Amino acid sequence: MKIERIIRAIAGVFILISILLAIKVNINWLWFTAFVGANLLQSSITKWCLMEDILKKFFSMK
């Protein structure tokens, strides 16, 4: 699987989990959703993604 697809999957999971937490636990979990969205926007503009760097280091450690 390409790293871009993994990053999209992780972002989607983070967003869904934070929405569920906002509904069930506390509305302030929506700040996490906003953080994920802001990072997606930032990475589309700057072409740099912290999650990509983390995943590259994780997969190169095998």
C-alpha cells in the first residue's frame, strides 16, 4: 500500500474517532478534528507531512 493511502486512512480514522468522542464524551474533542483538518490543509500547501515522516521511519526500522 502506498504511503499516501495510509496517511489518508489514518486521517479518516482520527476524524471518525474524534467525532464519536465528541458525541459520547465531550464536545471539545472536535478540536482534534480541526487539528487533523488543519494538518491536511497545511500538508497540501507545503507538501510536507509529519505523519509521512513518522511512517517512513517506522517502516524503515524493520
